[in-house]
Amino acid sequence: MQQPELGIQLTALRKGKNLTQEELVEKSHVSVRTIQRIEAGEVLPRMSTVKILLEALGEDYESFLTKQNMEIKNELNTQRNTLMMAVVAGAVYLVCQIILGAMDISWFTDDRNWGFQTNAFFTGLTVLMVVSYILFTRGFIVLSQVFENSLLKAIAYILMVATAGLGILDIVSLSVTDMELLLLPYGAAAVLFGSLSIVFGVALIRLQDGMGQLSRIAGIMEIVMGCLLITVVLFFIACVIMIPAVLIEILVLWRGYEYLSRSTSPQVSSL
């Protein structure tokens, strides 16, 4: 096992036995400072130390390790499944965005009176776009956990909420006939998503140590797209860049899936 998981499990075992750290010291003869550092996840102890602590807690080392490795395997499988779902959802999201973009152009250039069936199709497709984007973004949350990228995790959640809000705005806009009423909310949305795209791009660049140059390229494209969105007037150019950017992000998620597929369950190392 690795830290902090080992420390968390040993702490849970000790508390389950209603033992204080001092009482565990008496039973195991391991110093209280060592136990404190292990439970806090500050150090990865030698195998012999782990065995001594487990014996003092009345646990079999092999059974403990097997159980923990099984839990880690299950977690890896869950993460891989989430990433695979994110890859598929990313493709669905991209298709939805392309169709919705074409419909937006038609809506802006025509008389903006589609009729019930077209409005219903647009609404359904918008809902599908939001749902697929959330599933797509969950993949980046998994990568943020694997590579300890807190910025990526935070911006992913914010983008989920912002995309859902934009979807609601798109659906509401169907009932608006005066274009001038939509200029302010969509202008604000462009600035908001531009800012979020820049932060997302920075987070993706930070991911390059684990995911390689693909992540860096995706991050740069997100930053460029964000800068264009902030100008508002270059919104449509940003939409064009969005297509290759999402494709590369899908490849990043697929690489993350392959990375986890190659991973083996970590063992407690002997230092």
C-alpha cells in the first residue's frame, strides 16, 4: 500500500480496537512519534514495522494486504470505467456541440421561429450536450485524483455547473424574439467561459508530467480559445478551435485510461 491509505487504514484499525496511540505503543513497542507519522501519512514504513503494528492490533498481515489490494483494484477499475465513459461522452458532446452550433447559426440568421418540433429537438439535444459534458468532465476529475492536480479538479466542477447554466440559457433563449435582450447574457457567458477555459488550460498543462505533450497541447488550445472567448467578438473562431481541442482532450482521457490499465496494485515497500 501507499500513503496516505496505509495510515488511514491503520488508524481505523486502532480506533476499532478502542486503542489510543499510547496503548498501541505499549503493545507494539513502536515509538509514538513513528506511529503518529505513519497514521498522518507522512512516511511509508518498512514492511517489518507494518507487520509489528498489525500483530499488535490482532490483524494478519497477509489478509490485511490482500484486502487492501482488492480495494485498490476495485478503485482502479472504477476509475478506468469512468475514464472510458468519459471518452465516449466526449465524442457525444462534440457531436452535440457541432449540431447545436449549426442550429444556432440558423437561428440567428433566420426568423427565429422554428416551430414546436425543432424547438423540442434543440431542447433535447441541449440536455444531451450538458449530460455528456458532465460525464466527459468526470474523466478529468479522475485524472486530477490520480496525478494530484487540485486545480484541475476544482475547475472541472466549476465547468460542469457553468455548462448546465449555459444549457438553461440556450433553452430559455428560444422564447426570446428580441435579439438585443440576449446580447448581455451571452456576452457575459462568453467572458465567463473564456476565463474558465484559460484556467482549465493551465490545469491541463500541469497534467503534462503524467499525460505527456498531448495534455500540454490541449492546455494551450484551451488558453487560446479562452482568450478568444473573452473578446466576445471572436466567439465563432473560438468555437472552431473547440473542435480539435475537445478531440485532443478525448485522447488525453484515453491515454489516462491506458495508464491506469497498465497500473498494478501497489504494495507496501520495504525501505
